[in-house]
Amino acid sequence: WNDYPNGHNRIEGYVCEWGGVGDLCMDKDDVFGSQLLVAGCSSYTNQGACESRLPDGSCKWDTTQRPAKCVETGCHRYGDEAACEGDVTCDWDTTMSPPECVDNYCAVTHLTTQDCNADNTAEGPCYWNTNLVGDKKCQTLVCADVSDKCKCIQSSPQCQWDASGGGSCYNPALTTKTAVVCRDVTTEAECMADTTCIWDSSKTPLCQLSVCYSLCTQRTCVARAGCTWDGTDCRREPPGCAAHTDAVSCKQDEKCLWNVIWSSANTCVENPCRTHTDQQSCTSVVEEMPSPCTPRAVNPDYCSLNVCDFDPLGTPICFPKKCLQTSQGNCVAESGCQWVPIQTPPPAGPPSTLVAYCTTEKCKHSTLQLCNNDPYCLWDDQKTTCVETPCAKHPDELTCNHDKVCHWDASRSSAVCSPTECGVYATKGKCKADTKCTWDDSNPAYCTAVTCEGYNVP
């Protein structure tokens, strides 16, 4: 019986055949190269004989048919590819001639969850499919069928996770990906800019998925040196701010700041404002700056400067002040900044104030909070813009106090000329709307505080 290759576990056919020299009825021992043939399940006509036919239980008595019949069980019962592949415990084996339906390698090899999931061999990889009924729950893992990142990465070395788009699991040996995160990156700078990836000069490709990305819980992530949990995934900790060598890349990193700490000018440093959530702590952040100090110094003797601004409606609410540059070129290069040269003649004050400095352009603030925090500015509700106060033009106490709507405010760290309580109103209507104020029609007209003068008091 040579129509089938030797080595099959079982061939269905008749027990005897007619042929050979002398036209004899031969059994298996009469013909060279023949194989032991066993009767098919359909040859058994009663339940006892059917179910005891082979120890592998490949036959069963089917009472759903009329009359009841002995039928085959197992994958070899399927005669076509579609029916075979429709059974997850079976595989259509095209290496046989003709092709046959055979038991799935994982299904017949592993009967326990542990053994199944541990098989990452070339014949597998295998995984335990709890959705199946019966004892053959160990199935061949198809990478493309896995939708979870962690299951993909941990299931088998043959499976890799593509984090682009919505993410997908694939087998590089079977699938050609055109845009795989990390693997297609060719420069170290671009690779390290993505915390999913890490540059490894010992591997090909050089840009690999970081080992951090394979850690699937916050506990395992934070326990691994160099990894950080972002709330959803475990990622490689980005390099410190000092790794940024230019202002563009530094400003793109929310944890960093370019040229804020004056003693470290033209370098990328940690953003000292980003961790503060209340106004007091935010506006108390002070950094040292090189001598000589500017008029904006909190304490000219120690050359310290408040470097953070606070806006409760902003995002973030505590952020670096603008215009802290120490050179005229860097100052005017930043939008909204202006360079204040040394004044001639110099203003009254200690010698430490006799220095040029960078400051924001007068009243260019974009929010009401920042505008009202600036002693030189007022928020114009009608125009919804920040405008200069009428007192900002007075450089000293004498000229300031000569203006009826201004007063010299020495309570600030750097004294300024500020509007009086009623001097902030530039129109008669707004002035009279405030019961503490009255409009004086003298030339020039102005808004002033209500006094008792002119009233008859009994």
C-alpha cells in the first residue's frame, strides 16, 4: 500500500489487498514497503467495538445520526482545509502529500497552563486559551491576533509591539512593517527624543524599544532604574535638561528652561517654576544672578531675583518670567522684551541700580492677573488689553507726587509711581460709579477720593 508516504501514524484503508506475484490475497507481511493498515471507524457497527477501537479514542459512537454510527474524532476527520482551519485545535498540514488536517502542535503537546505559556519554541509559540472548552486549550500564538501591548511583548520573543497609531502586535519574520516606532529611526537624537525608544550601538537596528516599555504595571516600572510611569505606560526616563544644547530643544521639554538662572546663562536648566501650585510658593522662587544687580533685584546686596510668575487661570499656573536675559541681543530677540539702557542722568538710588537690564515691554501682558500685578499697568475692560497707568511716565518721587492721580509707592522692593485708588479711573462715568471717588472738572479733569470738604457738618 504505497499510495501514501511511510511515517503516517495511521492510514485508513482495507486490511487486505489483491495483487502481487500470482494474484494472491496479501496481508502487510507479503508486500515490501507496505504499512499496517487499520480499519476506519465506519467499519465498526456497534458502540462497544467503536469506542474500544484504538487507545487514542479516535472513534466515537454518534447517536445523533439515524441509525447511530461509529465516526471519527480529532482533526483527521476533516477532509478539506476550510473545515480544518475552522477548528482552532487543528492545522492544515501542506507538507504532507496530499495535505492533511492534523492536531495543533501546542494543543497535543501541552496540557497545563504553565507548560503552554512557557513554550516559545519555533513550533509555537503557545498560549493558554481559556475560551476553549475541553482539555486542548493550548494554542499556537498568532502575534497579529494579540491586541494588548503587554501580552504581545511578554507572550513570545517572536512577537513585537508597534506603538505607532493605535498599536499592533506583529511577527517581524512574517510581516513587513513600513513605519515601526523606534526600529525605523536612524539618528540617535531622534531615537532618544522618544522615551519609548533607546539607542543601542550593539544591536541592529540601533534604535530599539526600551526595556521600560515592556513593563506593564506601575509597581514594576518604578522599581526599575531609569524607568518612569506616565499613568498609562512605562517609559524610559528622558535625559536631564543639561542634555539639551540648544534653546529650541530645551524649550520643547516642559521640565526645562533656557537661560533662566542667570549664573548659568546660555545653558538648559531645570524649570524651577513647574512644581509650584500656589501663588505664594510660586512668586517666592528666587535665583541668584551675576553682579551688578538690576533695579528688579529683590535684594540688590545679594543679587537675587524672583523668576516665576503666577496666573490662576493659566496653564501651567506657575511659569517662568519673561525677559531675564543679561545681554541686549538675547533680550530683544525674545518677543515682548525690551532692553533698558543705563539712564543719564542716573535715577536716585543705590549704585547697584546703575546698570542696563532686560524687562518686559510696558504693559504687554496677555492676562488680567499679570497686568494688575504690574505696578505700571492697568487692565482696560472695554478694550480687554493691558495699558500703561498715567503714572508710569514719572521716574522719581518728586514728579510722581506732583501728579494729582499718582502717589509714590515705597512699599515695593523697588519703589514706583502708581495711581491713587481713584486715579485708576480715566473716565467720569467709571469714577462716579465708585462711591469712594468723585470727578474733579478742573483742568485737567481727574478722578479723586471723596473728602468731607464742602459738606456742612452740624
